[in-house]
Amino acid sequence: MAEKIREYELRKNLPKKCILFLVSENPSDSERKECMNPDGDIRANEVLQKPLVAEEIRRVIRRCLTS
């Protein structure tokens, strides 16, 4: 789904990209790198691990909104 969002952004030439968080039960370092690669297909802002913790979500959102 994330790849479809990025394809849509490119196709529509949107000026601002959507913030994408991926959630996984146990993401490996290589999965995180692949998903967050700025030159890759997904270009996620963050990969979060389950169980989600509210403070971690807030931290990530603040970081994304201020960068």
C-alpha cells in the first residue's frame, strides 16, 4: 500500500509528500533500511514495532512535523 501512495504522489506531482509510518511486529534492521530508504519505492518516515506505545508515536509525529 505504501508503494501505491508514493506512486500516486509522483503521478500527481504533489508538492508535499504524505507522512508514512509502517507498523511491524518484529522488523529487522534490513527491513527498516529498505522501507526508509529515501531512494526506494516505499520511503517510509518511520517503521514502528508492535506493541505500539503512545509516547513513541507522539515522538515520531513531532519529529516528522518539524523536519
